[in-house]
Amino acid sequence: MTDAPSFYEQIGGHDTFVRLVDVFYAGVAADPVLKPMYPDEDMAGAHERLTMFLEQYWGGPSTYSEQRGHPRLRMRHMPFHVDPDARDRWLAHMRAAVDALQLSPIHEATLWDYLDRAAHAMVNTFEPSGIGPAAGGRPAL
Ligand code: HEM
């Protein structure tokens, strides 16, 4: 291996991403708007999916795509009411999680810039919750 280490490796690999997602979901668990969107019965699965996705995105193992296929993140978020309030809450919990990692300024800025842009791209409604097909928490499947 002569390649330069990936961003994934530079910031500490699997343990770093597990910590990021753990701190993030601790915030989500206490959030009255976000918590109802997530599957009570499968929070371990939700942890795993976000960890695998972020690891793959930053040059770690490609387990996410092996298990879940193409990410298609905007499409996968369509069932949820992602309005600016939900986005800002998601970002606030992610901010706390990134801070907990105590990365170098350049790594911190690189990671945060991506998360901030991705969260803005995930917004799929400007309607108040309660209106439209994606209203409320998880859809009844
Ligand atoms: C902007 C606010 C956001 C909200 C409210 C939100 C909410 C959710 C919810 C409720 C789920 C379902 C949990 C599960 O069962 O896996 C989910 C899944 C997921 N989210 Fe988000 N999300 C947001 C932004 C993002 C962003 C910015 C990313 C990526 C950087 C992301 C990555 C993912 C991934 C990878 C999954 C699992 C997809 C799958 O394979 O099924 N989300 N999100």
C-alpha cells in the first residue's frame, strides 16, 4: 500500500466513527422532534447504517454498499419530514458529536463542511409537520 492514508484512517478509523455516531444518537434520543422518526425497535440498526455509510464515504470499508446498495440518501429520507427545523436539530446533535472527537482543525472543518452541506441537501419539505405525505414520524408500513 503506497497510497496516502484515507481521511477515514487519518481521523482514527472505525473507533472514531462509532464514537461520532454514538454521541449523535444520544442527542437524537433526547430530541422530541427527531426521536419519533427513528425506529424504536431498531436503533442498533440505525446506528450501524449511519456508521457504515460515513465510514464508506470517507474511504473506509465499503460495507454500507455491500449491505444496502447505492446510498440514494435523498430518496431514503423521503418518508421523513425533513424540514429546516429537523435539519437544524440533526446538525446540532452532529455538532456535539464532532466536538466530542477533538479532531485537528483541518479534519474538523473537512468533516463538518460535508455534514453541513449534506444536511442542507436532505431537506425535503418546507411545510409545517402534519401536512403532506411525509407528515409525522415514521410511516405506517
Ligand atoms: C437533515 C436531517 C436528517 C434527518 C431528520 C434524518 C433522519 C433519518 C432517519 C429518520 C433515518 C431512518 C433511520 C434508520 O432506520 O436507519 C435516517 C437514515 C439515514 N440517514 Fe438520515 N437524516 C438526516 C440527515 C442525514 C444526513 C446529512 C446524512 C448523511 C450525511 C444521513 C444519513 C443517513 C443514512 C446513511 C441513513 C440510513 C439509510 C439506509 O441505508 O436505510 N442523514 N435518517
